[in-house]
Amino acid sequence: MRPKLTAVFATFAVLVAGCGSAGDPHNLAPAVTAERPLPANAGKVTETGEPGGGSEDCGDPTVSLRPDGKDIPSNSTMDKIKESGKLRVGVDQNTYLFGFRNPTSGTLEGFDIEIAREIAEAIFGDDSKVQFVAITSGQRIDVLKEDKVDIVVRTMTINCERREDIEFSSVYFVAGQRLLVRKDSGHQGMDDLDDKAVCAAQGSTSLKNIAEVNPEAIPFAVDNWSDCLVLMQQGQVDAISTDDTILAGMAQQDPTTVVVGDQFTSEPYGVGIPQENKDMVRFINAVLEDVRKGSWQSSYDRWIEPVLGSSNPPRPKYK
Ligand code: GLU
């Protein structure tokens, strides 16, 4: 023990000496502004591309294939999924109310998660046969094209641009884009945000719509919606703009924030399905017919009604 103690005192003596004597102050904190850390892939965007719906006109993109029952013919897409033993679903794990990890139970919960479980129930007679794959907004189309998931249920707006790459079910929810700000900011809408950073997820319709609605605002892109909330809490962005559904969840998580302004877009949500799996589109539309008559309302009332008020399931359109 003794040699070690000596070493400690010696080190201490050197440190004290290093601090300098009274009358010889050292400024140990150089006056340089520290760069605040940003989440991965976060930053200001100069080119957001075409506004939300895309430039291609495909008619009404929400018209989907007519359901023809919930039977599972052999060799169908549903049959192959059944054989594999699980339905692989691309979901969000960061969006409170729609797809988020319950910190107490560790399980994924929310409106989208319940839609995914209904589809698994229809295939397996067991809603636990789901393999959830957590994805960002920007990954939704690629994971379908690259066969990494069977479907995507993730606050996904149906539009003509996306229809060039994937299929969609009928509409199961209609949201609309609004704005979330700090209560003490005084901002009331997008018009107040000239030269201000407005956060949205990369690959979302929201990011493109910000530039469309106020070209003087500075779109700020991140991977996950939860990154936007943290950045606003840190004062690194001035506002967040996306679907009212997602903003309502954030306002619940942080009561110092508030949703302001009117809806300035319509965001009809559909289940994303690989382009070639038309049988799966019809099958999921049959499942959604049942969901609209049954679990839709209880799921809505559990997750969404307390924050956005009462609503009914949207009517499907078929061709
Ligand atoms: N509904 C919008 C979209 O599909 C925004 C929501 C999101 O990105 O998760 O792009």
C-alpha cells in the first residue's frame, strides 16, 4: 500500500502545481462555441424534390384492387408467407401512438402495429406470428423492393410517385400535415417560419411539403421523427412539420410543445406491398374490410381519440 499512496500524493502535488499559484490565473475554458452534436444523417436540405404527391399523374392513387376474400390459395404470396412461419412487417419504433417501443414492456405498440397484427391473424390465425423490422421513413420503399419485408405498415402516404415502385392497400387512415412548435415560440403557422429550420424525416412527404408551403423556411432532414423532437428541445430546429397524427404523439411526449395551424395536406395511409404481389393487395384489402367493421374503432379510440377526437374509418375505393 505504501508505495501506491506515495505515488498518489506525488501525482496530486504535480496537479496542484500545474494549477499555478495565486495571482497567476489560467483561463482553462477557451471561449470557443462548442458544436452541438447532431443525430446521424441530420442536416439542412437544399433540394427536397417534387412536393408530396409527386409529379406523375396516376389518377386517384388511393384506388386499390378489389378484395376477393381471405382464402389462401396454394402458391399464393400469402401461402408462401404462411410456409415461412412469420409475416415480416416494416414498422416504426420511434413514433408514439402509431409504432413505438413501450419502455416498460419492451414491446412494439400503436395503431400501425395493431393493423399489422390483424394481417398476421388473418394469415396464421395467430397475431404473434409477426417479425417486426424497424425502418425509417426513407427505407420504406427499398425494403419492399429488396424483399427484406413482406409489407410496410408505417404512417405511409399513398401517392402517385410511390405507386411507381410499390402497391398499396386501400386507405386505412387519413392524416394531414401540420406544425409543432415550442409553446413559448409564438409561431402560429408555416408563414411565421421564414429563415427558420423546420424538421422532417428524410424520405417523407412532409419534407417536400415544407419547401412547397413556405420556400423561405429551411427544411431540416433527419432519419427518425424522434430526432426532430430532440433537436427542437435542444433549440437546433425551430419547428417540426409532419402528419397531425405524429405531431399529436410528440405533443403528448413533451407538454412544452403545441400543434398549431391548419392541416395543409391530406395524407391517406395505406399498407405498402411489393409491386408484383397483387394477390396480397386483394387479401389485405379483405382484411381491412373486416378491420373497418371491427377493431379499427377500438384501436382508434385507444390510441388516437384522446388526442385528435372522435373519427370513423375511411371508405375504401376499388377498381
Ligand atoms: N405520411 C408521411 C409519409 O408517408 C409522413 C410520415 C412518415 O414519414 O412516417 O411520408
